[in-house]
Amino acid sequence: MKNRTPATIPGILAIVFCLTSPALAQIQSISPLARTFTQVAISPDGSQVAWVEPSAGLGMQPGAGAAIYIQDLKSADVRPRIARRIPATRESTTISDDSIAWSPDGKRLAFLSDAESVGQSELYVANVDTGMANKLTSLKGFLADPQWSPDGKTLAILFTENAPRASGPLMAMTPELGVIESKIYEQRVTTVDAASGNVHQLSPHDMYVYEYNWAPDGESFAAIAVHGAGDPNWWVAQLYMLSASGEMKSIYKPHLQLAVPRWSPDGKNVAVIEGLMSDEGSTGGDIIVVSATGGEARNVTPGIAASPNGMFWTAPDKILFTENIDGDAGISTFDLSSRKVLKLWSEPEVITAGPWGADEISLTTDHQNSAVIRSSPQHPPEIWVGPIGQWKQLTHHNDQIHPEWGEMKSLHWMNDGMRIQGWLMYPRDYDPSQRYPMVVVAHGGPAAAARSQWPGPFFNTYALSARGYFVLEPNPRGSFGAGEKFTRGNVKDFGYGDFRDILAGVDEVVKTLPVDNNRVGITGWSYGGYMTMWAITQTHRFRAAVSGAGLSNWLSYYGENDIDEWMVPYFGATVYDDPKIYARSSPMDFIKNVKTPTLILVGERDGEVPEPQSREFWHALKTLGVETQFVVYAGEGHAIRQPDHRRDIMERMVAWFDRYLKAPAQ
């Protein structure tokens, strides 16, 4: 076994074969450093708005820091300079104050803060008028999602006692040594008295709760939960009623995955989003309504050509929902009586109000005003407030930040009788008389979608546009945005129909724009990393590839990853019951076809797509004499969080494509 060799920056484990690319130090970061927001919440009466703002450029890891600000909307002067910071104890760039929730009367703001111990959040409540914060809890473990009871006397949180890390498979896995046992850390609904701070773990100790919502009478909760460990079992969770006594009763066992439980205002029904979802937190599907006492569930949006991903009840018979619709962000309402959908707003951008980043809005109690974080490729994130679709810009943090990439356009093409949508970014300083290279970016998921948004700090492929590339981001079958039937279009078919959709998109661009068909590359992270590995085993069309956290062998992957339940809805069986269906889509079964130079990147402690998947592919390419480079990022999980690692990934990606795509093919 060879020793791992240190790379060019601390914290990276690199294994390099035949590396002759330009010095990485000469490649400059291309992305403008925009200030970001991770959450916004308008007060119940619409008089104030609060938001969470991470420390510039540091990301959201322990010690990175995040701050809460409140701004009065009643004043005629709503310039950002009068926003007030609400700290837990003191202002610091290393303290994380986040996860905000307004009290029903709008006089208090609950939030989580690690002010006393980095990485250990506690629940605080601040008096909005004075700005003074009171710490309510002294717990050990992971806290999340504070919610007020309807009467404002009690707070609920999700609490995972003694958890060694934040929940979720995106986080870096805890190293395992010695005798390996499955230690289960249950995430439980826990109530906290807002006056005394008394804590009561309410949901049973053997249940893991993913999401919850207070009943209108404050006497019970709707919860998406499961027996057993949290990371692997979200895909088999059910909808439960949780009583004040702590008893849990299942009222709906879904066919697919569930998210976003919401009570109707009369307390008679609960709505959820159900659909084929490959990742917890990446939500899309149909809206399902279930009686609070159980019984038959109703799909109230069958056949909708969009993917609802967030919702509110605005009346006992009306649901307002956000959606991904043909790659755009949208907001619509559904009337249960007339069964009609009314579109309120849609634009080629992304809106969010919560930490997951999905399309979300924050509404006032009367639903007449809202707050959102809006961004597009040409406009950095800012907070906007007002009636839905009539928002006015509140913050101006990024007025001096301008895109350093080209224009992005929505593109459509036909394949196998289906209309496929994607996004095409033009090179900066585009000249139609020139011919350009192009990089295809396959998105993760697969139940996700490429969106029209300002790029985040991780895996910023817009940087390629600034270097003179077209960038194609297709949304093939299996993506959100065109309805549940389309999202289920890749079931038992990974790498076939979806890959044909991608190739048809490449054909469309090459046919209509000055793209050199001999200088096309492909990249992606997670499922996009898998699609990159798959692509170069199926065709020699791509001259260079960069695979991030890619999946090379479905059979070995099944036993290596921490979330194996996600595969059964896609493959129809476990790998032990139907290994052939898994092998059919495994890049390793076609590995000897590869000739494409390939850069392979992965986090050392990735539990969602473990490092051995990348190693197996790299080992094969090295053995077969294909030019390759393998980089393992120390301590990282599936989501790369350290800024220096993110920067290194971008620089290596750009350098790899520059090396193989900038020169005309011989």
C-alpha cells in the first residue's frame, strides 16, 4: 500500500498519477465574494424582519460564525444600516447565532447559539425591544428547528442527546475503530418552557423525528419519524401524530418519501409532500392531505407539471405552495374545494427563507406579506419583503458585487418524446464569431435540479464561463421541475434514459451555437459525479472529466454507504435480491472503455458516497493507463465545508479543463 502524499495545501490527502497540469497557485479564484443569508423570517404582524447572516466567506462549520439581524419595517427609513444585531451574549465572528423563530406575539425571537461552547448550540430567547437574550437550555448534543407553541408559552426543538456531530448524511462521518456497533442517536421532539427553561423530551426514545409541526391547539404534533437510526432511514419514515403524553401513532405510511408536514388551521388535516426524493432536504413531489385521525390519503396535485417543495395552509380549504416549475421558482395556491391551481408568481431565479435552501417563503399571520432571499446568476442574494410577487428589496449588501461570468439562458430540447429543460451559461465576453469549448455539469440527487441562481462557495462551475467556456446544466428525467412522473423517469434506468437526455442537450447546443464538439468536458458532484464516471464509460465524446464524490460500483456501494435505503425505491429491490439491476448501471462494469483524462475528488469521511468508490475508479484508470488524478480532502464529508478545500476544488477543476479543452483536438 502506498503512503498518501500531502498536496499543495494543508488538510488535503492527494494521490496523483501522471500530473502535469499548470501550477495551481497561478489560478486565481474567479467567484465574486458576495455576502450571503441562510434564513429570513418576517414577524407575525409584518412589522419587522429578522435574518441570519454567516461570517463572510467562512461557510457554516463550527467556529465559522453567523449573526442575527432585525430590521423595523414600520419606519419610512428601511435602509440596511439601521438593522440591529441580536447576539446571544456578545458579538463575535466565531459565534453562530442561527435558526430563528418569532413568538406568536412578535415580541420575542427564539434562536440557537453556540456562544458558550463552539459547536454546542443552546436555545435562547431574545426580547426584541431590548435585544437582551436569555439562555433557556444547557444540553449536550445537537439542537435544531425551534418552533413556538400557538400560545407562546412553550418552545419545541429537535434534540439529539450526546450526538457526536450534526445530524444528516452530508456531515463528515465519525471515524469508527475497534468493534463496530450501530449506536443509534435518536432525534426527539423536546419541549422547553419559555419562562422556566424546563426541558422535557417528549417523543419516544426509540423514534427518530426528522420534521414536525405544532397542532393549532398546541396539544399535539404532526411528525415525520421512523424507528431506528436517522441518516439511513428517512426513506422509510411515516407520518405520525405525537400527543402531549408522548404517545406516537402512525396515520400515514407512504409509498415514497415524505417532507414538510403542515396542519390545516382548523386542526382537521395534515398536508405533506410525498415523492421520489433521493436526499433528505431535497424536496419535491405531490401534495398529500391526510385526516389528523388517519384514513385514506388524498393526492391533491396529481399530474401537476411542477415539483412542489414547500407549503402553508392559508385557509382550511386552501394551500399555498412553492414549487420548482420548468427550472424556475414558482408560488401557487391550490383550492381543495374547486381542485384548481392558481399560479401567483414565477421567475428564473431561486427564492428561499430557510437553511435548507429549497424554495421557501416566510409569511405573516394574515398571509398578506412575506420575506424571501432572492438570487439569480446576475443578481447576488438579497432580502426582499412585501406581498408575494410584489417584493421590495430590503438589503443592499451586494450592490457593488457584479457577476464575472456570462449570461444564463433556459434551454429546451426533445428526447425520447419528452421535453427536457436545462440551463446554458454563455462564456463571458461572448463573441458569436468564435468557437468555444463547453463543460456539461450533471447535477446531484438525482432528485434535484439545476437552478438559475447566484453560485454558492462550493463547486462553482460558473468560474468556467469566466475562463471562456459554455456551461450546460441539464435537467434530465429524474430531475425536479416537470412533475412526479418525470422525476420517476429514471427508476431502474440510471445512466440510460437520463444520460440520453444529457447527450441530446449537448447535440442541441452544438447544433445551434459555436461550440467545438471536439472540446466538450463533463463534471458533477454526488449523482453528478456518478454520471460523469458513467459518461466516460459509455462514450469517447468527452475530452476531459472531473468527478466529485462519484459513485463507481453500485454493488460495493450498497454495503459501504450510510444511507442504503435510498436505493430501494430506485432499483426496486436490495442489491442482495437483484444484483443484476445494480450491475447494469455500474461504471465499473464498463471501465475498460474509458480513455478520458479524469480528475477525481472526494471527502475523506464521506458517508453518502464513501471515498472507496472514488478510489476504485481511480485505481482502474491508473491500471489501464488513463491519465488521472485523485484528491482526498481530509476530514470532509459529502458536503465540503472548509473554505481552503472549496477553493482548491475549484482551482483544480478549472486547471484540468484548461489543460485538456483549451487546445484544439489533434
